[in-house]
Amino acid sequence: MGEATCTRAAHGAGGTLERIMRFDPATLATFRRDLLRRGEIVAGLLADVLAGKRPPQVTELLAQKPGKRPEEVLRLALDQIERRRRLIDANDDRYGRCDVCGADLGAAALGEMPWADRCAAHAAA
């Protein structure tokens, strides 16, 4: 997956601040496609939970959010996926950065989990 060499905003010829995307369009398209697939999976799990079923994948998600009901955890996951998709669609440089500290999550990590919104240090918090 290709990354652009510039990672920060740069001043254009007119002195205005321009955003330079860190990922090429093909890479972003792959991340977006994978986000949508994950959204479909989570939406299916939510439908199962609302129908009174308890898919095994829900147990793993519940372990990450103790004290929350399964439907809450799944809705939070869908919200996270949607927020990431919107950032991609808006060509927002915040996609692929930690929401807490702004650290770059990197193309390899996003390739595994394109819905990531925290670096390793803040994911555990």
C-alpha cells in the first residue's frame, strides 16, 4: 500500500494552508472498502443480537467493553466505522491518526484494522 511522502499540511503558492493526503487514492479506496465490509459484519451481528441470538463474535467484543450490553457495543462499533468512513470520504487528514494524540497509525496497521482510531498507547486506556 502506497503512502504519500508528505504527512503534514503545507503552505501553497498563495500562502494558504493545503492538506496533503498521506495515502494514495488506491490505498484509501481499499481502506474504505474494508471499512464497509466490517460495517456489514457488525450490522449483521447487531441484527442477530436484536433477534435474541448470541453470535460467538459478540463475546469477544463484549470483553473489550465491560459493563455494556451487546447492542450498545455493536452500535458503538458501527459509529466508529462510520466516523472513519466519513473522514476518508472528506479527504480528512485525521483518518489514520490517533484521535487522542494525533500519532500516525500507519498503513500496515490500517490495512489490518481500517476502523482504528487510537494508537497502541491510547487503545488500552
